[in-house]
Amino acid sequence: MSEQVVVSWSDALRAYDFGHGHPLSPVRVELAWRLINEFGLLDAAHVHVDGDIPVVSDDVLLRVHTPELIAAVKRGATDPGYSDLRFGLGTADTPVFPDMHTAAARVCGATLAAVRAVHSGEAEHAVNIAGGLHHAMPDRSSGFCVYNDLAVSIQWLLDQGVERVAYVDVDVHHGDGVQAAFWDDPRVLTVSIHESPATLFPGTGWPTEIGGPTALGTAVNIAVPAGTGDQGWLRAFHAVVPQVLEAFQPQILVSQHGCDSHFEDPLASLAVSIDGQRMAAEALHRWAHKYAGGRWVATGGGGYEWVDVVPRSWTNVVAIATEQPIEPRRPIPEAWSAYVQELMGRPGPALMTDGNDPWPKNWDLGYNPANPLDAAVMATRQAVFPYLGLATDSFSGF
């Protein structure tokens, strides 16, 4: 396999824009892309920026989405007053906007280009920071997500004959759309660590959601309590994810790196730092090599603190994927800070760290069933581990 890394990017991806005041502003992706460039991560000889981003065809979308949804999205793309709750369109979360179909299908194209590069052997890793629209359902748009680029790309892999795809989602919200698309497909393992559905949209992702009757144990949900910070979040992550990946033995790993688990994010209630998010990306990179032959595709996702969080978090993802990790206390480049001040009228962060130095407390050291975090982890292990041939008290290394 090639040791090349492909990064999907085109300025046209910024056209995925719900308009002024919407939390999913394209400025967050723009600022992340600028910071990635300012650190010189794309200049290395082994890194290739794929700017030839296709708008995927209806035939590709139809492998996941219904023809009725696609028709509704196309109508909304030309009718600014269009609203149809059956398809999740015209809501405050997912309003229609001009050329919406083209913009959303291009996001799918960017993730699909990354997946194709890894599947073909052109690249070992690939990244699309503009992707990660994990809430879109087969028959409706949802939660800022018109189409589901992740499900479309995973389905493409299955159509090529790939037998086992693992999907890991670290967004603060449950990866419900990807789970729904492959609910009863034993070829896809979906893993989501998220804030408890008792306190956050979309209200799903309970540990008892374990997959359909022919795929029991292939939906894995780690629902951590509101307020969970680095230590607990990483503990939960490490207590479940490497074990299920080892049992499933995926041929490719796809991950979604929504960074709205951060303590500054305005739409959720976890307390993870940039440092904790970086450690999760490092772990996924490590596990891709250990369990998936090095084949790894990473995307962006949620994240609504546009300046302090999204750019740093996704710059770390690209740095890790390109194997050019950034030292946490490294200063932010002055050119990027000046651009932020001019564009946003406010200063940006000074360093690539929040000043935290977290470490996950090993599960094999014991757990406290009276602790809400440990109880949540054990609920997940008890729900899915037996179906994957794992003992609930088993442990795999980091």
C-alpha cells in the first residue's frame, strides 16, 4: 500500500451554507483549512491535495437515500420557501438554501474521493474535513445534514466487495444516520461515543441499540453523562473501542471527528479539551494500523465554536493523518491569528493546546459501578461484547 495521504479539498465545499446565523457556518471549515495550510501540513511530498471534487450522481446517492428525499432536496434548492417536515427540510436546523442539492452532493463526493483513494491503495490515509454529515437518514435530512456522506461512502465500499468496514464517531451527538443506514448489515460496525441521549439531540444512542436481528453487536453506543471531561471521556473510549475493533477486524476504518465535545462548544454539555480530542485522533490512527492494515479515512463533523476549537481540532486530525504531529504547546502561526482578527473581529487562540495533559485510567485497574461514567461504559460492554465474542471484563491495550 502507498504511504501517501490524500486530503480532499475544494473551495466549492464552502457552498454548503445554511445562511447567516446558522451554527454550521462554512467559516469554521475555512478557518480550519487556513490553519492547516499555515502549519505547512500540505507541503510534504507524501501529501496530495485532491481538488477534483465530484458532485456525486443520483445513482450513488440512491444506494443510501430514497428517491423521494433526493427529489425534495432538489426542490428546496430552487424554492426558498420550500418546507416539508416529512423530509426534514425547511426547519430551523436544516433550512433550504440555493443549490443545496449540488452543495450536499459535493460534500459526499469529497468523502467518496477520500475513501476511493484508500480503497484503491493510492493512499494509506485520507481526510475530508468538510465531511461528517452523520445525521442524515435514508429518507430525511436531519440535524444540519442534508445527505449522509459517510453512509454513501461506506455503502460504496460494500459495493466494491469490502466485507468489513468499521465506523467510529467521536462527535458529541450520536451518529444516528450512519447507524440507521447499516442497522442490520453485519458488514459494518458502527461505534459512537456521545453525550447521553437523555440530555442531547437526537435522543438516540442508548447502549441497548445494538443492531438488527442479523447484525447484533455491530451497533456500539457509548453514552457518557453530560459534563464528562477528558479523563472520563478517554476512559470510556479506550474501554470499548479497541476491543470491538480487534474483534471485528475491519478492512478499513472510517472515523468522524466532530469536535463539539469541547467544553467551549455552545450546543452541547461535555467538557473535553483540544488535548483530549487530539489523543482520540492519535488513538484512531494507531488502531487503524493495528486493526485495519493502516487503511484510515477521517472526516470532520460537528463543532460550533468556530475560532478556538474547530480549526485547532481538525488541524490536529490532518497533522496526525499525515504523520506530522504538532507539539501541543506550539504557538498558532501569526498570519492565521491576524486573519482571524480581521475576519472575526476577535483574537484567536495562542497555542495548539488548552493546557491539559489527560490520560485515560485503564479499565483493567477496576471500575466503580456507582460512578455514572463507569456505569455507562459497563452498560455498553454488557450490551455488545457477548455478541462479538468478548468477555465484559476483557481488556485490550491502548
